[in-house]
Amino acid sequence: MESSQLDQILADFDSQMEKKDYKIVFDKCKELLKKDPKEADLWFYLGRAANAIGDKKSAIEYFGETIKLNPDYQKAYNSRGLLLSQKGDLKSAISDFNKAIALNESDFTAWNNRGLAKSELKDLNGALSDYSRAIELYPKWNVAFNNRAYVAYKLKNYSLAIKDFTASLELKPDDSYVYYYRGLVKSCVSDYLGAIADYNKSIDLNPNQSATYNNRGKLKADIKDFDGAIEDYTKSIELNPSWSVAYNNRGKIRSLKGDKQGALEDYTKAVELNPKDVGAYSNRAFLRYSMGLFKEAVEDCDKVLKLYPNYTLAFCIRGLARQELGMYRSALSDLKQASRLSPDDEKLKESITLLEATISSQKDSNGAETILGNITNMFKF
């Protein structure tokens, strides 16, 4: 095939791909490859079209054919690497990205893609370095700023994360998810008002994101706006009625406001939706204890400890409930186990001493009150 003729065909393919006429490109490539099966460009565009219509497995094969015919076809390595990464074959993907970068060190997408693969492999510092190089090569690409910001957040480099999310928003001001994530990072540095402002903006841009309301609700709880927190958790639940986290969080605030029945209903709904939600079980156990439902509190703690055998709080609550039920020796065993798990808790040690005295005298004591105050502090915001 003449070079000029091929150039025109590829230009037409680019136009058709832009119009999302992927099947046309796919069929035309297949037709042309019957006549010229050694044309690497046709295999590459066949791979692009296959990927676009969702046949990723075939796309990987077609990019492989491209590379066999032309081992220096840089875009084929980058494209195949991205698909291998999505498939979960991260080491092979990085190998392809390495080759793509070696062939063209100025390809910022290859640096970014390798950063994504390294991030998946938990090589966060390596990912950070690759994203930084992508940004150096093309500082007007918001995607690389977002990716580096997220890795910086995972590395607890919150100042860099906020800086990068801000840079991303300067490039693309209407991205609700970036406001969401910047709000998340701001909350990590206790900038609650700044985080709430970001969540507000995220909600303005996308009012149907359940997690944003949930996170804003947590921040409102932190600044003691309990009514506002309940309102946000309720909205989060409306948008995602099957999310146990929002029910659990709303239950905490209802409990703090004295609405014990409402809190009990929320915790119960949370564990119905997620039977492995240890936080909801332990919250309900403490609430039931405070309501005098000692047997039920013990049952909740049993469920927690079945899931997490070393959950200190569950041993504390169960110990208290058993003490109220007159099961002093079982209560003592629970409190001692809690103390082994939290050896620096002096109030817990005091409670054990008082309970031992109770057992010795077979009389009640104030031991439960001592540890109860300590546990109550664990539930404060």
C-alpha cells in the first residue's frame, strides 16, 4: 500500500474514531488486513477499534501483532500496557510502559499510565515520581494532578494533595469529584470549614452523590451541628438506601441527641444491610447497655468478637453487661481480656480491682460506673 494512501486511510480512521464509528473502523481494518496482513498501522487501529467496542482481549492481541511487525511501535506498547493494567496483569503492563517510555520519553500519558500501575502495586513513591514527570511534560493535564494528589493523600502528604487538587480545579473547575476529594483531604488536616465548603461545591455540581452528604454529615458532627449532620445522613440514605455506613453514622448522632429508639433503629438497619459491620454492632451493644438491655448487649458483643476476636471495646461492653446480669466471673474475664489488649488503660485496671472486690464480697460495687464513663468517651466526636 502506498504511503500517501495509508496516511489518508489512517486520517479517516481518526475522524471516524472521534465520531465513535468504531465498528466502521474495525470492519475496514479487517478488510484491508486481508490484502496487507503485515501493515502494523492497520493492526494498531484494529486494536483501538476493538478496545472501543469493548473487546479488550482481542485488542491486546492486535496490539501484540502491531509490536511483532514493528518492535518500535511506541503507541502500541502504551495502549497494550493500559489494557494489561486494567486486566490486572500489572507487571506486564509496567514492562510495556517501560518500553513506551524508552521509545518516547516525552509521552506524558505513558508516565501517567505507569504511575497508575505502580499505584495498584502499592509502589506509591514510584507512582508519585511518574505522575510528577507526567506533570512536568504536560502541566495542563488535570488527570495527572488528580492522580498525584490521590497518591499524596495515601502517603499522608496532605499539603501536596491539596495543592494538586487545587491545580486540577484551576484546569477543570466543574469537577465535583475533585471538590469531594479535596474536602476529604482538608478534613484530614482538621480544616473542617474548608472541607465543608468543598463538599458544598461538590453537591452543587452533583447533588446525587451519597458519599458527599455522608462525609459532610461527619464534619457537621465534628463541629457539633448535630441537626445538620442528621439532615445530611438522611439525604445520603435517600440516595443510597442500601449503604450501612450512613445508617450507622446517623445512629451515633441520634444517640448523642438522646433519641435512643431512633439510634437503635439505625444501628439495626446497618447490621441488616451489612452483617459484618463491627462498628454498628458495637454501637448498638453500647446503646442497648445504656437502655438496660443487658442480654441483648451481650449478644451484640458476641457477634463482634466472632468477627474480630481482639476487639477491645466489645470485651469492655460485654463485661459491663455481664456484671449487670450478675455474671461477675464472666464479666471479670472480659475486662481482663480488654486490659490485656489495652494495657495502658488505668481506668480499666481500676474497674477490674473493684469487680474482684465485688466477687470476693459477693456484693455489688461502683466498678461499672468507672469504666462506663471511660467507654462513653470512646463514642464522643
